[in-house]
Amino acid sequence: MGLPVLNTIGLSIHRIAKCPTEKDGIMAKVHRDDEVDLKVLSTRKIGIVGYGNQGRAQALNIRDSGFEPMVANRDDEYKAKAIRDGFKVHSISHVAKEADVILVLIPDEVQPQVYHKHIQPHLWPGDVLCFASGYNVYYKAIEPPEGIGVIMVAPRMIGEAVRNLYKNGLGFPCLVACREGGNGQSMPIALALAKAIGATRLGAFESSFKEEVMIDLFAEQMLWPGILKLCLLYFEKLTDYGCDPEVVTSELHLSGEFVEIAKAMITHGFFGQLKLHSQTSQYGQLSCMDRMAPPELLAYTNEALEKIASGKFHAEWAEEQKHGKPNMKRLWQQIRRHPLAESEAKLDTLRKIVAKSYEGRR
């Protein structure tokens, strides 16, 4: 029963988001440590623009891999953290002028302004710009001139985990892509950077700027909103039925079952983890799965994909930022008034105990 639904979604993704370099029936090329050479970076000056979550993790990992990246950050708490970590912090313009491989690791929404003002004026043919997201390149908010290498090294992992996994000798998946430029060294540099941050220990997947955008935004606009809404419905229906709000809240997420199921998907497989549930649970999940994807939802998934691919979402988000993010503020106010937020506040002590327990296991 589940296959027609999955095929409908899959075909929609294929029509809208198929990558130019994709070959039907052939798995994406994956690069691992033993086939990637770091020497391509040995004659390069590496610059890190932004010392936030990804910037800090990647700067430290690159340094521990034997290089001395320059760090650029404005005068804030991240600059102070970089100094404590032993980096001399420069202005963005200085790093753009001195470095010839520049990792742009500041938020997507401020990248175009920073790029045009502080980076572009200092670029020379053969320089390479590296992004951790395809967003601004795909939507052409940033269009480096010919002769500049444009690459993407996009860890599929939060910055803190990028650092912790590296320190523990482990890797994480990463997407890499390049645009022609950079004297033909763009992809070797992208792969070397992926290795320097620890990604090729697990695997760097050849991808594209478009594919990264589609995967990332579709998760943010279909998968996670769907999970959030279903969680709220779970809370609302059970409390309306008379169940205690704090008991429901504990069962919903404070129990940590979400995390354990996600871990089991990694260790046992997406479907294999179902075998760890009771047969009552297995039957309940499998028999009800298709009911959670009515025609209206399938229609929305197509609409969401088209909105992402066409640039409509990009234009909407740009307009939202231009006017001070009024809709985002309204949505945050709305969600903070939900009864689940009130219930969770009552269980704040328990939440902190659970959080500390998970911190201890990392």
C-alpha cells in the first residue's frame, strides 16, 4: 500500500530536481580518505569567513589536519571564541585579499551583502570560493566572475558534531560540487577540504548546488513541518481526550524515544528498526502509514518542490527579511502560545535532567 505514495513523491522530485550530471541507475560517486590528496592545499592560503558553528568546527579541523587557516569575523562573541582557540582574527576584506581558497561560512541571508562589499573586490583569477550550502549560488544571489573557482563542501551534520566526530577519529557524510574555474583545480580542492574537515572518513558525495538546495529546503518545508504539526496534533488530541498534558509531553519527546528511533534507523536501517518495536506497534505503523499522506498532502509536496526549484521561496524569504521578518515574528509568537509550550515549561527540570543525560553520552 505504501509504494504508490512513495512513487508519486519520488517521480515529482525526479521531474523537478534532477541534476544535470545525474546518470540514471548509477549511484552517486563517493570519495573516501584513501583516494583524496591533501597536497593540492599545500600551496594555498585558506581563509575562513565566519567563526560560528560550522566556521569554528571547520577551522579547527583544518588546522588539526596540518594547515593554518586565516579566520575572519566581526567583533562579537565568535571573534572572542576564535581568539581563545588560538586564531588571530582579521577583517573579512583582509582575508579575502590574502587567501586564495575562501570558505564562506556565514549565514545564507547575509552572504550576498558581505560578498559584494568585502569579498568580490579582492578576488583574482584562480581564487576559489567555497560554500557550505548551494543556496546563494543556485539562486544567483552570488555570481562570482569567470576564472573564480566556485565549490561547495556541505557537511550533512551540525558544526558541533563535525568537530566532535573529527576528534574521535570518525567521519560524517558531506556533499561536494564545483563550477568550472579556479585553474581546473576546483573539484580536487573541494575534495581536499572535505578530507581536511574529516568528511571523507565516511564519504564525500559528488552532488550539485541545485541538489543540495532541493534536499535541504524540501526537508525544511515538507519533512520537518510535517513532523512538527503531527506532534502538535498528537498533543492536542490526547489532551482534549482527557490525558494529562505533562504525561503526553513526556511521552512525546522528553522520553528520548525520538532520538533512540533515529539512532536505530542508522544501525538497523530505515525499515529494519521497525523490528525493534512490538508487533502491535509494527502493525499500527504500517497499516496507518498511507492515511498520513492524503491527496492534499501529495499536492502540497509538488507545490513545495516547484516553489523551491523556481525561486519563488527565495524571493519570498528575501522580501520577508527586507521588511524586518514580520511573519517570522508572528509565527514565533503563535507557537509560543501553544499549550505544549506551557506543559514543557512545567517539566523544565525534567527536561534539563534528560538533556544532561544525553550530553554525557556524546
